[in-house]
Amino acid sequence: MDKLGDILKKSDKEQTQGTRRHGDPKNESIELQSVDSDCQRCGDLGWFTDDVPIDHPEFGKFVICDCQQSQLDEKDNSQLIRYSNLGYLVRFNFESFVPEFSNVPDIQSLFKIAKDQAIEFATSPRGWLVLVGPHGSGKTHLAASIANQCIANGHIAIYMDVPDLMDHLRSSFAPNSSYTYSEMFDRVRNTPLLVLDDLGSSYPTPWALEKLQQILNHRFNAELPTVIATSQELSSLDSYIRSRLQTKPLSKIIRLKPSDIGFGLGIIPKDLQDRMTMDLFVTNSKGLNSKEKASLKLALEVSKTYASYPDGWLTLSGSTGVGKTHLAVAIGGQRIRSGDDVFFAFVPDLLDYLRSSYTPNSAIRYDEIFERIRNAGVLILDDLGQERGGPWAEEKLYQILVHRHNLKLPTIITTLDDFTGELGPIRSRAADKAIGYVLTIVGTDFRRRDTQ
């Protein structure tokens, strides 16, 4: 496989139009110099963006320049393949990615969702797609498949393993380097589609972390299509990078492994998702009066709206068996299928697990799981108010909910609480109309109803 520097050398002229940025590992000063280029339209970059108004459908869309298109047509995308740095990964495609290789239904479901989302992204690359999962879960396969599909469609893409990228950037400062730091850095920052694999595996120096932050921040601000694969929990990544990966609606997070952390926490089992859907929520049963039927219909409509556009908090209140958990699971299932990072927990079990994480033989450290819950894309807390943990439990819940309240992170709460009387610090946030909506469901226990 050609080195990235050699690929750049082959695909690029040594001179480009306008100005060139020169980087230094200790100082990011910018030196300007005039240069010439063969193509006045793209400055020998090979692509350009049309100068159209910001509300134009073609705004920000990359177009392959005529100076490159003829060569690409003649060589049947061979130049794009060399340019992509995919090497042996050109063998990966969506057809060879088989979600059924696991016998566990929950994992099969996640793989199918991930594959569908990856195909959708490759068809029309927009925003960021973040693939999260352990080693061997198929992240690289999907990331490379996206790049290969885009190349097959005639689009420009670069695939880079993050540790290799840092090595390439460092080597560009060597006196005998065949390419300059600015050539490589600018090309990676501005490529129409960038695929970064193994993010977070190592940040060996502050300089390497700074370069990665600059690349991602530039692409974040320009909203350039980017695919990122990581085996690390997002909570363990650099906070600056994590904030960009979790920004909606630009970024979509896809998990290739259930986020079960113990006690059945984190995941919504597939059988539960299949049983508790919007379509299976019954609003018209024998024994219900008109007020109860209207309440259930309203709850369903509100839940459908929230599931389509999760913003702020939704608190579902009501007596046992009115369908609170059903609707919360239905919302969570829809958001999982849309690619959201959903964390589901029965509150008493959650607090038990947090306590157990303090023990010396705990598989997961308390701070890791606590951050995972606090920053989940969508957090579902089932049966809030039934925990019996004393001041310690109250404090942990308070910390989680204050953090999510301040950031207005999508949060769904089910509770028996009727929010009458004096509100404590947790209940007052759940009832805050500035960030969410409390929906009280009126009805009888569905386990005692007869459906029509």
C-alpha cells in the first residue's frame, strides 16, 4: 500500500493556487506565499464548492472539478482508490457485512441498524457518523464500506487510522520528506469525506491531541461529512472532541454493542422493543371512560412527537399500569433505530449498580459509568421515586439530573409522582416547563383491562 504522503504527491501538484498554510509542531503560525496552479477553478485540489447562497440546496456541496473528472472516468475510479489510502480495505463492502453472525437478538438488531445507517450515509454523505463498539465488532468494516461505496459513486474520500495519521504528520517535518506538513494537514482537514478509524486509542503527546482537535474542529465548523470509529466509551474521550461528536443534529452515534453495564442496565432488550411500540399502545379498551381514553390518546400523540424530535425532558406520570414504561420504551426503540445513543435504566437497579461500582472487584469504575449515564444521548429513567437509597441515592440522582437539566439533554422519566405539594430539588427540575413537559396519564391498570 502506498504511503499517504506518496499518494498526496501523486494526486496533487506541488503548487496550489492562493495561499498555503505552514504548520510547526510548536507554533501554528501561518506563512503566506503566492503560488501558481494549472487549474484556475479548483487550484489543483480536484474539487470545489459552488459560490451559491447559504439557503441554496447545493451550498457546501463538493463538486469534482472537470480537470479531475475526465481522468477518473478513464481510470474507472482507480485514482480515487489510490487517493483514499484504503489499501487492502478496498475488499470491504456492505454485502459482506452480515449482521446475523451473532445469535443474540439484541446484538443482531444493533448490527442491522448500524448497517442501514451506514448505507444511508454512504448514499448521501452529510454530517458525522460515529461508530462505537469494542474491537472486532465491525466498525472498520462499516467505515471502509462507506468510503468504498462513496468512491464507487465517484466521490473523493480519505481513510486514515488515527495513530497512523499522527505518524504521517510528524514525518512531514523531516528534511527529506516528499510532502510538506501543510499539504497533508490541509488535505485531511478539507477532504470531502474523511474516515477516521481507531479514534481515542492513544494521544501520545499534547501536540498530537492538538492536531486532532484542529482537524475535527475545522470539519465541525464547516459541517464536512466525517465518519469516526472508536472502541472507547465516549465519556473517556477528550472533552473537547467528545463535545463535537455528541452535537446534534450534525452527529449521529451508532453503537455496535449493547451498552449493558450490569444489572441489565443501559439496554432495552429486543423483545421489549418488539412488544412495546407505538402501534401496540392501546388507547381504547373496555372499562375505560371517555376521560381515560382521551388521556391515553394524548399520551400517545405526545410520545410520538417526542420520539420524532427529542428535545428537552418528557416526564410521564401516572398510577401503575397506565402505560408509562410502554411509551418510554417505544420512544427509546425509535431513537435507537434512528441511531441515537439511548441508555435505559430502572432507577432502583441503577442506584444498586452505582453502589456496587465502589467495590474493589468491580468490572467498571464508578466514574466511568457515572459519566456514561450523565452524558447519554437519550436517558430513560424508569420508575423514578421508588428508590430507597437515602441521602446518598438522592445525591447521585441529583447530580445526574442537574447536569442534564443544565444542558437540556433529552431525558425521559416515568414516575408514580403526581407532582402535588412541595417539590424537592429533583422533582422541581422534572416539572420545569422551561425544559420539558410533564404528562399525567389517567387510566386503569392495563393488566386488568379487556381490549376490544
